Amino acid sequence: MENDYIILQAITPSGVKRDAGNKDVAEIKAGPQPVEYKAITTSLSDKAAADTARDPSTLAMSPSMPLQLITPFESSTAAAPASGGVTWNIQSIGADASDFTGENTRIAILDTGIDADHEAFKGVSIVTKNFTDDKEEGDVCGHGTHCAGVIFGRDVAGTRIGIARGVTKALIGKVISPRSTSGALTKGINWAVENGAHIISISLGLDFPAFVQQLEERDMPRNAAISMALEAYRKNLQLFQTQHKYLMANVESNYIQPVILIAATGNESSRPRYTVAVAPPAAAEGILTVGAVKQENDRLIIAPFSNTGATYLAPGVNILSAKAGGGLISKDGTSMAAPHVAGVAALWAGRMISGGKLTRELLIDRLKQEADGNYGLEAPLIKAPAPLKP
């Protein structure tokens, strides 16, 4: 019997790297040895899988698991723009007052695709790639379009929806379809980095129940199916952590541009009855994770659905953004919260690139310093850069 696997395989470095502004540099500077690798998805017999795992070039290996969208909820209450045509979420993080725009920053969104013809994305050079077996290239469900609108969407009908409206280059990887697997996400991350992404936004997770069902449909006893799915879940987490480790080593060696990964924690909690912990890929060490807050009686509280383990909190209820096909739509979810952190990171990165001082450490430090921990919540609220002093 053959099974599907994801393999991170080391290959010979090409000798080309990029600086913070995504320009090729001819010589590799002194520092940690860079490791170039590729992500492979393939079917292997048990023997072939064991041989591959022992191969010295294999950096990590895991069974492929189904991916699931961190499905948002359509808001029961319409998100009314605040005074001046600015949505409440843009205002609550201070993006409307910031002088930064995100210029020079390259954003990647790994999601359901994008409606690139939407008026919110006029003036943005969008590169797309489909990592799924879905022949439909566009954004069928609208999730990726909504996320993109929050990060860098232009004003629509006089309403501000986007945080980093100076972003002019975006990479949109379609990694979600009814049959997509964790291999699509692994390849999408590599593609985004290879194409110069400074910030990668992810709002999806592993579908554990679906994998158990797939194994049972192959005549696997339920207890065995659950056990195998748990092992695959663990291996996938290890693979994402290994991928992130090598990416960061390559950043440190100046082999690739500075890059950070941002992921939603998930919507499986039901507070105050119970909470669910953050799951892969967001659970991988080094990835910035984002939970959701909502407005209630002029204060901010954790959204009932928001999973635990967040690095930052951001608005995730009644978020008005671009609707696939045109116009605007309001949605709830940590999927809506994660793009806020990506947008704020773009504001900082753009300013640092303009000054020739972008590093991953400095970018993460700025996010941490500006975040507001005075709300008494389980993680600080992300905040946009304060206005520059005259």
C-alpha cells in the first residue's frame, strides 16, 4: 500500500540571495551556511518511505494531511464604518492615524486565491499561483479576497478597509481546495519566500477528522485510524517547524530576504464553556499567531470562538472587507484577525526598507514594542506605528 508524503529535501545552494529590498546579491556574505531545499509531494510504499527517511538529504518528512479553511462566520450585524469612513477595526489598531503605508513591502497570502479584478486592489501588482488540483484559478469562496482587503485593500465606496495601502506587490498562493493537503501549504511557503515575500499570512489548518475518515474509508479500524492520524499530525507539526528553522537560518545568513510568517489560531473555541489550543501550522515554533477580539460596550474582549496560544490579538468580529465579485462583506473569525497583524507588519517593514534597515529581529521587536498589553487580555493587541512627530 502506498501513502502520500511531504518531503523537505536539501539541494545544492544556487549562490543567489536577496537583500531586504529583494535585490539579488552576487556574493554570499560570511555567516551561517545557507541551506537550499525543495518541498516534494509523492506517493511511497512503506519500504520506500523508510528508505527516504534515512536519506541524508531528507531534512523532514511527514504524511500528507487534508487542509481545512479556518472558516469565518458571516457577521450577524453589519459593520458600520466609523466617522470619516474608517471601519472600526482600522480605527481600533490606530492604522488610520499612522503615517506609514507599507510601501516597498512584498506581501504573500496563502489562502483560497483572490478576486484580482476587485476595485480594492487597483494599483497592486498581483502574482498568483495555484498549488491545488482545483482548475478554477479564482477565489471561489471569497476568503482570500477578504483577507487581502484587510491587509492592503484600497478604499471602496469611500470606506477604508485596508491597513497597508501603500503595498504595490502581492503574492497570492491558492493552497485551499476541497482536496488540498498540507503539501500545498509547504510548497506555497517556499514559493512565497523564493519570490521575495517579507510577510506571509496564513489562515488555515490541518483537518484531523477528515484524515481519520479517509483512513477509515481504506478499511482501517477506527482506533488504528485515530492513532495513525495523531502520528501524522505530530509529523506535520515537526515538518512545519523544520521548514521554519531552515528559513530562519537562511535569513540569518543573508541568503534570503527577512521574512515572518503569521497565522490564525483557529475558531474552534466556545468561550466561556471551553477553549481549544492553537493547531498546526500556527502551532509551529517561531510563527506569529493571532487570536480575535470584538467590541462590546465600548471595550475589547476575546471573541468566543478564538483559540488560545496567540502571540497577538487583533479585531476579528464585524470585519468589513472586499467581497469576491465586487463590493464589501462583513465576516468574523481569527482568519480576519491574522491579516491585521500582517498589515501592521507591512507598515513597519515598508518604513525599514526605505531606510535600508529591515531585519527580521527588528521587525518582530517593533511589533512587540507597539502592541498594547493594557487591555487585560491573554495576549497584547496589535497596534499600528504611532504618527511621526513633527
